[in-house]
Amino acid sequence: MNLPNYQEAKTRDERSYKRVNFEFDTKIKNKYKGKKFYLKTYGCQMNEHDSENIEALLCNLGFSKVDDYNDADLVLLNTCSIRENAHNKAFGMLGRIKHLKSEKKDLIVGLCGCMAQEASVVDEIMRDYKFVNFVFGTHNMYQLPNILDKAIKENRQEIEVFSREGDLVEGLPVVRANKYKAYVNIIYGCNKFCTYCIVPYTRGKERSRLKEDILKEVDELIQDGYKEITLLGQNVNAYGKDLYDDYTLGNLLEDIAKKDIPRIRFMTSHPWDFTDSMIEVLGKYPNIMPSVHLPVQSGSNRILKLMGRRYTKESYLELFNKIKKTVPNVAISTDIIVGFPGETEEDFQETLDLVETCKYDNAFTFIFSKREGTPACKLKDDVSLEEKEERLQRLNEVVNKYFLENNKKLEGKEVLVLVEGVSEKKKMYFGYSDTNKLINFSSNRDLEVGSIVKVKITSAKTWSLDGEEVE
Ligand code: 5AD
Ligand code: SF4
């Protein structure tokens, strides 16, 4: 048994880690043939991509996937810790599974992902959720087959969580959820330690993959017919810093952009690490999509400082304007937290003012959620939940206004759309534009999913646009 510990999790030192190639334990290959699994994923794209690896590991064990947990022999929850509601959802699901397990004694239940890295969660599982058969963390996902096998063989709760990042494992099998759009991890972990955020504890220190490994994966995806690649990391702009003296995200994007891949995206960017040379690369290559996610979190310098964000409103705006100026037609999206401890009405007004200035194309807005073990958890918080909810609502009204305003500017214009699906009823298609906007459109032809077509926008809504294909 290995239990998580935050003291260890927050250590950042020069300790080196090995790069190892994953090999599936042949003794247990297909051992569970005929058994079915249900995998539920909470949280960000990182977790979604981890689940693509988890699915492949389970398939290698012989399991096949089902969409209803009532039909499953194994239920696995890939969890998220970012806010309390993600936490509560996973525990709610565990409650439902407990019920199922009382009727289905052989059901195997597992929990993994970010919540598994939290000592308090693991304590609770050991104390109150004894029916959970196994738990593993974000740093040892590759051990899933053996942990699961051991939990079944020895018929006891198996908890294997490493507090600190271990080896960087290459070559994990993957079952991708989409045939045309693929996620590619480029960097794991985060060293920023924003005071509200649990990620640096649950995902460990920043570790970049070797550029050769990333480029090889991209080449394979191109060969397999993928049209869009999203480079993933908690802070992709820190790519390479731990590995190279002079190879950054800009260089990586440039190397990928020279390949025969129509669409490249990347997320998430921390404003602190965004360099001029990266911005230039974004402006230079048409296959790097003009869409940047640039979380601001707050428009008040006082709150930004308390959040440990390492920039001011002014330096953020300077960066924002540079990106807007250099990258033609760029759409910038953001994340904003309201109700950070001590946020006053004036601080909040500054956030609203910033949104009025930036007129974001998209924004994810949240109420501050206390995460145990983070510095912000200890700050005095005298703003009531009611007040925070009201601020969120006011903020959403402003951001929504600009979503619509930006979308309206596209009316009458032509945009390129990667076709993702068709609704059979009315021969309507949907897909995303280069700026990552959802487009619903009609066509006179039979379009193939995965093709990129030109669509003329006929009308704009807040969260989507309607259009018709032009040939
Ligand atoms: N409370 C609310 N929102 C949070 N985020 C991260 N931690 C918290 C928290 N404790 C938000 C940030 C981040 C996004 C992924 O989630 O806005 O950019
Ligand atoms: Fe969390 Fe800040 Fe790291 Fe983003 S940059 S994952 S908000 S600590």
C-alpha cells in the first residue's frame, strides 16, 4: 500500500526521473476476456486523454466497454479535484455504485485520477467506502493492470498512490475517442502554485516529453488520418524548460506546423510564460489555429497578487493586445474566478472592466472553491456564498454579451469547419471553426465526417452559429 501525502507532493527539486517504455505484462493479457467495464471521466482534457489510455489498458486485459454502469463487471471513476462540485459528483456516483454493489457482489470498483492524490479522499475511502476495490493515482496510471489484477486475486482493498511524480512513461496504449481530433500530451504537471489551485499537488512537477517522442506521435496520427491535434498540458507554455536550453513551445509548434496536419491547437497557456517568439509562430503558420486560451482569473491587481498569478492586469493586457495584433482573426478565451477570499465589490468591478476591454470570445467562469492544502484555503473569506453567486451571474451576463457580439461579426463571413457529425433528421452537420466556435450548418452534398469544408455564416447565437456550406 502507498498513500498520498501533500508535503511530499509539493516538493520541487532537481531529482531526475527516468523515461521508460511501457510494456504490458503478458501474464495478464486478456485475462479478463468477456468482462465489461464502465469508465466515468470527470474534469479536464488531461483526464479525458488519460481515460483514452485507461480504456486501452483495460482492453488489453480483455475487458470490453459498456455505456451503462448497471451492465458492468468493473466500474472505474477517473476523478477531478479542481473544485468541490467535481469532488461531490464523484462521491455521489460512489454512493450509487455502493447500492449496485449490494445487489451485485462480484462488481469491482476502482477510483483514480486527481482525487486519488488527496490524502483526505483516500482516508475517506478506506474508512467509509470499503467496497472500493482499488485506488491508483495520476503518477502510476501505467500500473493499472497489475493493481486491478492484485485487488481481484487477493480480494482486498488495494491502494497504490505515489505522492511524487515517478518515471515518465512512454508508449502507453491508447483508444482515442475521436478519429479526426487527437490529444497529445506535451508536458505533465505544474510548478506555478497559484494559491487557489490543487493541480501542482495532484499532478506533480513540470515534466516535458522529449520532442522526438511528441513528433513521432504526431507523425503516427497524421498517418492514421487525423486532422486536428491539440497539444495538452496544465501550462503548455512551460514546455521544454526542464529539458532544453533553447527549445520552447514556439519551436515545437513550428516543427509540428511544418508537417502535413491541417489543424493544431494547444492548451492551456499561462500568461507568465508566453514569449514574443511564440506569438510570432502563432501568426506565421495558418495551420496553427487562431485560438488562444489565456486564463486571466481576475482583473484586480490586488487579487491577482493574492492568487500568486505573477502578472498584473496591465501586463496581461499588454500580452493580450500583442497576441491580437500579431495573430490574424485570433479568438481569445479565458478562465475567471469570482469570490476569491477577500474579493471586494471594487475588485470584482475591475474584473468586469477587464472583460469589457478584452471582449472574450469564450470564458469559463467559476466561484472560488476552497481546496484543502492550498494556501488560499487558509485565507479569511468574508464574502457570502450568496454574494459570490450574484457576482457570477453578473459576470456571466457580461461575458455572454460579448460571445454574441463576437459571433455576430461572423455573420455573412465564410469559415472553415472540421465536420464532426451529422444529425440524420434534417441533414444538418456540425463542427468547429478555426476559432473553435460550434457551427451548425446545412449542405447540399453528403459530407464526410473528418473533412474540412467552407461554411457561410447565416446567423449567430451566443454559444453557436448557423450556416450553410459553400462549395
Ligand atoms: N476554485 C475555483 N476555480 C478554480 N480553478 C482552479 N482552481 C480553482 C478553485 N480552487 C479554475 C481556474 C483554472 C480553471 C482550470 O479552473 O480558473 O484556470
Ligand atoms: Fe493551477 Fe495555476 Fe498551474 Fe493553472 S497555472 S494548473 S491555475 S497552479
